[in-house]
Amino acid sequence: MADVSQLDVVKLASYLESQINGFKGPISADKFPGGQSNPTFKITAESGVYVLRRQPPGKLLKSAHAVDREFRVLAALANSDVPVAKVYHLCEDRDVIGSMFYVMEYCDGNVHWDAQLPEVGNATRGKMYDEMNRVLAALHSVDLAEAGLEDYGKPGNYFARQLDRWTKQYRASELEKIDEMDQLIDWLENNQPEDDGRVSLVHGDYRLDNVMFDKSNQNIIAVLDWELSTLGHPFADLAYQCMQLRMPGAGDMKGLMGIDRAELNIPSEEEYVAQYCKRMGLDSIPNWEFYIAFSYFRLAAIIQGVAKRAADGNASNKKAAQMGAYVKPMAQFALDTIAQA
């Protein structure tokens, strides 16, 4: 198996010099820590600093690791209200580094991993959550026709299609039978809300560590990791972010479970949803427990895929093998949400 942490920098530099205006080698490549899916590298060249995102080599699940879709959506959002990195080149020739990749600008800002934001004060904390809310509403307000994204996904029946897709992905990567996941899939299949016709661009993984703030932590300068973006239902993104915030604060999850949000000047879930609704011109969001439970299910299915890649020796992160342990707790959190509702 090819080593995803290494690149042939001589061959890559020569290729990029021929494809990107003004690009000049020699280069060095350093893999960013974190991230389980598409290996991402900081490329330092004589002409400046860039970021390269590649598919992992090896056999991939159908529709997974679509870096070409990431490139397309980033290019489409270049002049929108959604802050994104500028993209320079998509390479579909797998002979260059062993898999498809694209190159974009290097944004120099702050990425935060802990939802409690211990590194900033209360005033800044409140502004950061409001900024995340603002950018999410801007994302869901993108004019699809103007952005050339009308065919970026199938419109309508988003949750039915997503449930089918991720159930299949989960089954394809299942390493052991998990009763809680089976119960959750059953409940979701039998409790889908009627499709209300809402269609927008959705990010698919909108959360704190997938946005980059400027150095003052006041404004988001780039929304990161668009691998799961598509046309879909905007409530999926909102519920997914709120689901992340419900997580325990310990270990890798870094959520707000059991935390006094008011004391930290972080909005409650009700306040955060209400602010989003105000920005989007909505009165309320019915069936909220379904959207939250679905978010847990989808994350559990994604984590199971990471664990399967680790079992197959094809993961980009050394922690991948341990990820499978989170699948059952995710499913249980969802079942608890359903029971409380």
C-alpha cells in the first residue's frame, strides 16, 4: 500500500509548474495532522505556500473521497458570501502522485477544536458562535443557478436518499453487528418527516474545526473540507452542528455535554436554532429530534467507514483504527434523543 504521508516532491513540483501560473519549485510537502478522509498537505514552494488535498490511494467506496467535487464547489463559491479558499488546479491524472488531487491557496488563520473555546474570552466566544451561524445561513442562501450548482446533487427527498446511502455505506463497512445501529436505522426509516421541498447547497460536515477564523477570531475566512457537500436539506447541516455540540467534552469529541453554556457566553441550542431561523426567515423547525438522530446515525456510519479503512490498511490518520469504538455510543446518543423527545 502506498504511503499517504509521502509525495514525490520533484515530480509534483515539475507538474505544478506546468499547470499553475506563477508556480515555482522546488517544494516541500508536510502532511497536516488530523482529518480522517482526504490526506491534506502544506506545500511550501519558492513561489509561496499552497494546500494540496488528495484522494487516499487504494480501493475506495463508491462516491467517497470526491476531491473533484470539492474543487468544483470551492470554485463556484469564489465570489459568494461564503468564505472559501481560492482553488488553483484539479489534477485527475492519477499517475502524478498516485491519486486525484487539487491545489488551493493556504489560508493563514485559526482553527479551533474544542467547542468550549477555552483559548478565547467570553465576548469573543459569543461572536464566534454568531459568526458560525451567519456563515451557515449564507451557505444555505447561495443562489444555485447563479453559482452554477443546480446539478450538484439530486433535488428533493434528501433524507430518504441520505438514509439509503449511508445505510448501504454502513453495511459495506460493518465489522461487527451493533444492535443500537440496527434499532436506529429502523426508527429513522419509519419516522422520516414528509419532504417539505427545501433544497440548498449543504456542506455535510459543518462544525467548529471545519471553519477557519482570522487571527482575531472575529470573522471566518474559510469554510474547510467540502467532501460531503451536495444539494440537500439545510436542516441537515444545522442539526449536524448542534449534534456535535451535544457531545461529551472529554476525549476526541470536545462537545458541550453538561457544560453551562450561559457561563461561557455560548448560545443554548434553542437560541442557536432561533438565530438561524431568524436569518433564514423561518418560524421554527418541526421534527427536530429526527434531524438530530439522523445526524448521529450519519456520523456513526462515517466513523464505521474510517474503521473499515483502518482494518484494510488504507487510512490517512494513525488514530483511525480506534474510531470504531465510537459507533455504538453515537447510536446510543441518537436513541436517547428519540426517547427524550
